[in-house]
Amino acid sequence: MFKALSNSFMPIVKWTSVAAISAAVVISIQANADARKTGEAHPSGVVSVLNTATVITATPIAATPIEAALVTPRENSMPWTPANGFADLIEDVSPAVVHVATAGFIERRRMNRRGGSNGRNFRGGPQGLEDFFNDFFGRRDQMDPRQSQPDLDEFEEQDDEQQLQDKQTRPLGIGSGFIISADGYVVTNHHVIDGADEIVVTLTDGTEYEAEIKGSDPKTDLALLKLKDVSGLPFLPWGDDERSRVGDWVLAIGNPFGLGGSASTGIISAIGRDIQAGPYDDFIQVDAAINRGNSGGPLFNMQGQVIGINSMIYSPSGGSVGIGFAIPASLAKGVIGQLQKTGQVERSWIGVSIGSVSKELAKLLDRPNEEGALVSGVMKDSPAAKAGLEARDIVLEFNGEPIKEMRNLPKEVAQSQVGKSYGMKVWRDGKVKTIKIKTEPFPSDDDDIASEEPKEQAEPQGNKILGVEMSKLTEDNRAEYRIAESVVGMLLTSVERRGLAARNNLRPGDVIVQFGSDKDIRSPEQITKILKAAKKAKQSSVAVLINRRGSPGFLVFKLD
């Protein structure tokens, strides 16, 4: 009996052993092959894709303390590719991507002494934003005149516990972020935490931490949080977005619609996008799905490095349509570094207003191309004024960096050191001129700089060629047209409907600062003289600098 069972069982054992040995051989071959690709084999036989002091694994963070888990591969390793899938990349970087939830305190009125509520009516959940904004900005409670006025002494006798009950916490929103240091510094967007009284950051393993705002910068929409009482967290390295190209694969991880950690992939659609969101626009445009709640999350290259912070989308519906924008790491690193060090951002300032160089303006200013930033105004006593910069100058270079477009100059100046001297190349009167300029801290307010313009009464004077009436700037007409004291020029008080000025889109309230070759307009006679000379020389147009509602700018003034 035993012999029969043994004879029947042995083939099974034999083939099972063969299968097991074959599987081991296959695993060994695959591990060795993968090891040759990455250059190192994991002791367990599984190849590690990271070469770090401590490799992040799937083990919960709370169970395995990590002293300094940096999520970054070795320099010579092969990047993840779509052909191999993104699973390893996502698994490696996800532990350092977090969810950010915010809440704010709102004062709540108590029941009055007759039992009627004079408190605000909060309807709906977190999505009831209309009620939330009405409570803050629009609606005012109406007290029932039939009810007695509250006893103020009764309110003054409340204890602290009762006062706390008079506050209601209301969810403000959700977003994403990522850890940049083992001791719990987290990067996110300014608009994610703006107005928040409470911030809770949740890791992928479900661990929650209270966070405080270390610093925030509305101009770049960046914020830095600090988790309380933490150490040994996994964190992400910054990448070099300036090496990225249109068409490169990217990975976005975040918290879209509050669903939890979600990953999406795509390519870089464009670099250096200016979408008029702020003074330092330089966005990376991607087609990876980015939705509400992704704000503040990281944008990765295929080496697992952060090359951008997902900030906003273009969408008629509110959902992803394949047009997302990320703040480049090259801009974010400097801002975050300052926030981490001092809690605020100090930017350099030179005190100029600038505009673009159009094809027609380039011709009038003897420029061979349209590159550069055209100076349309120089503030009194500013670094630009001290350096001798003038309106009509075209900035071609700052600190050795070429200024190809107008928006390049604010970015370069903002990233420069405060109080340091830099070289500038400008185009002036048909020649390249080099000047030295010493930056100063960005002013803390926008107070107008006083002008030396005398305060006098002036009667409007006509200019038949232009078809306008104009006046010298006085205290009265500055107040009437809301013109800053720093503006100098001739004010247009009326414009004939079909006159030359009207055909060039000049309006009452405009101030002519420069006209043609004259850089300092103080009287109508100057304009008349320049017009006659231009027509005699058979010029078809001249460059005119105007100030409209506080904003200076050049226009091409056509003479026919």
C-alpha cells in the first residue's frame, strides 16, 4: 500500500521540484540582467532602482523610522520609460507626496435670550462656497426688532470654553504638496493654504500631522509648511527643469478632487509660458491630467526629480482638458530657500516700468530686431535713476543674461541679490551702452514718489495739429484724473472726435511724457515743433510715450 502511494506521489514531487528549480533559474537570470542595467543587485535578489542612504520601501513610515530617506536614483541609472511602465517610479516617489487639507475659524453668533437664533445659516458642506463668501463679504444679519437687545454684561462673563464654542471650523479646501527635508518641510501652493487657520498634512500611509505656515509668497503662488514634531521622513530632490525639453515625459502626483493619491503621466507641451497670472510667469505647460486638488503637488521627470509644482489648469469645465501649468523648479528653489531661512521673500528692485518692443517701435528706435525690454518709465531716486537709465532705453542684458523678451527682465532682477551691483547692456540712440546698477529691496508699499513739478494753475491750451486741448499738470488736475505726483508731461483734457490724436487712440486723461525725439515734454509748443519737423522729413510715424491711468507705455503715433 505504502509502495503504491509512493509510486504515485513521486512524479508529482519530481515535476514540482523541476518547476521550482526552473523558476529559480529564471528569477536569477532576470535579476542579473536587471542588475547589469542598473549596475547593482539588491541583496535579496531584487534589483533596487535607487542608490540612496536609505531606500524607501512599502513598509509604513511609522513602523520603520527613516533617518534621511532621499528619493533619488543614482546618477548613471537608466530613467523610467513608458515601455517599462511607471510603477517603480510612482512607488518610489509617492511616500514623499502628501495631501493638504485646510480649515478656517468663523465666528458663530449665539442663541439670544428669547431662544431665537441670530446666527448665520450655514447651508451645505465644503462645496457651499457661495454661502461661505456671502458670510464674509456680502450678507449682514438682520435683528428682529421684536426681540430684546442682548445683555452685554452677560456676554462679558463668559469663560474661555464658551468663547471657543462660539467659533465654528469650516473646511476651506484641499490640495497637494511634497516633502523636501527629513524634518518635515513641505512645499505647496500659496492659494492652497491662503486664509487657513488649521492645516493637516496626510502621508500616503495615512499618518496625519498638524502643519504650520513657515512662509508664503503670493507673487509666485508658493508656500512652505513645517510639520510638527517629525524626523526621518522621506523627501524629494529638486531637478533641473532648464534641461527639460518639449516632448519629455513627466509624471504628476497629487490629490485630485480629494480622491487621494493619484498619478497621471504626459509630456511637456511648452516651456516658459506667460499666462498673465503674475509678474514672474514662466510656467511649464503639460498635458498630464491635472485637476482641482492637484495644486501644490510635484511634477517629476523620469529620474524621479521634482522639476515643477503643479499650480493651475486651463479648463472651461473645471476638469482636466490637457492644459496644465507648473511652476518651474528653477524659480521655486530660490523662493522656498528664502522662506525656509527667514520666512519671507526679499526681492531685488531697480525701479523701472517696461514694455515690449514691437516691430514698428524697433524701427523708430533704430533697433535691428524686437529683442529686449523697453523702458517706459524710471522712478525718481530708484536704482535705475541713480544708474542713469532713461525712458526709451532698451535693456538687452542683465548680469550677463540676455533679455530676449520683456518678461525676462523682472525674473532676472527678482532672482538677483539685494544690494549687489550688476552690469546692464542697453540700447540708446542707436548704440549699445553698458551701465552698472545696484539693486535695492523691493519697496514695501506703492506710495507715489514725489515730483518736482511745481504746483500751479494752468489753463488748457489747444493744439490744432493734434486736435486736442492739453494742460500742464497741476495739483487740481492730478487729483481730478488720478495722476501720480511722479508723472511729468502734458495732460490731454479733451480730444477732437476725428482729430489726429483720436485716430491714434489718445484719450482725455492721457499724459504725453515723450513725443518723438523730445524726451521731456513740458509744453504744447514742443509737440507742434516735433510734428512739423517729422512731416517735413516725410516720416510716417513717431514713438510717443504716454501715461494712462498710472501705467506708462510707448505707442506708434502715425502722422497721416
